Amino acid sequence: MRVSLILSYAAIVAVVLVLSGGCSGTYYNAMEKVGIHKRDIMVDRVEKARDSQEDVQEQFASALEQFDAVVSLQETDLKKAYDKLNAEYEASREAADQVSDRIDKVEAVSEALFEEWAEELELYQNRELRSSSREQLNLTKSRYSQMLQSMHRAEKSMEPVLRIFRDNVLFLKHNLNAQAIGSLQGEFAHLEGEIETLIEQMNAAIESSNAFIAEIKR
């Protein structure tokens, strides 16, 4: 609870730093002064990235349902159908952007953490302790790398879905007629397959994130 509250405060600090031209290093230093270290921030950001991946799964599934509803239209209110489909596309794009943004934040703090860890190895006087810490650093970096690769694979799987979705929303916008709906029907199976791939990649990334979080919290 304490970490969560301080990280909420940290968000306010971050805004102040941005407005004042502060850098991430200043932010991390400020957090350390209140007892929140880069390790804590990294875990928090990995958790948020995982949560955003879960959210994007739900959003893309919702978008697919709406796409299916549009191509199955028996009515002629195509403008209303377009508005619904476009709203789902915009929501999906925003959810995808949030995933990418949170992955970027995970990378930023992780790079700072690993750099600091490597530098502090030189401060050890005890060789055995330094060797043990270096081994732990390498192991953590290896597990982190695996998790990050999984995140990026999931991130890339969003691109073809958004591309297909955007193309068909634009097509419907410029061709609000029954023939346009007929053209979209051929795209549904393609979109469905891409979303299934996306969900599989997201599940893999979520599992990898959970494993990393569990390991780093030991």
C-alpha cells in the first residue's frame, strides 16, 4: 500500500519535473529519497504494462464483435454502423498506444536500474559478494530480456489488426452503402485470425511479465 501511495505521489512529481525541464534521473533520485527505488518503480511499471495488455485484449475482442455485427447487418442504417465501428477502432488505437507507452517506460527504468547496478559492483570490497551480485545482475537482465522480447512481440501483433481495422473503417466511411458492407464481410475472417494471434501473443507476454514480477519480488 505504501509503495502504491508513494508512486501516486510520484506521478505528480513527474509532471512537475516535466514542466520544469527535469530529467528521469532527477525523478529517480527524488523517489529514492522517499524510499522508492528503481527496482520498485520497475516492478510497478511491468505490472502496469501487463494490465494494459489485458485491457487491449478485451478491447480488440470487443472491436471484433462490433465488426462482426456490422458485416452481419440486415438493416440499412449504415451511418450508425460506421459510427460504432469507428468508435471501436479509436478505442483500440488508444489501448494499443497505452501498451506501447508503458513498454517504453519499463525499458527506461530498467536501463537506469541495470546501469546503476553495474556501476555499484565496483564499490564492493568483498570479492565473493561482488561476484554474487554480478551473477544476480546477469540473471535478472537475462530474464528481463526474455520478458521484453515477449512484450515487443505482443506489441507488434497489434499493428496488422489496427491496419486492417483502419482500412475497413475508412472504406465504410467513404462508401456508406450495402455493397460496402458486402466488401467488409470478406475481411472479417482475416481480422479474426489476426486478433486470435494478438491474443495469443498478449497471453504469452502477460505470463512472462507475471513470472518476472514473481522472481524480482523474491
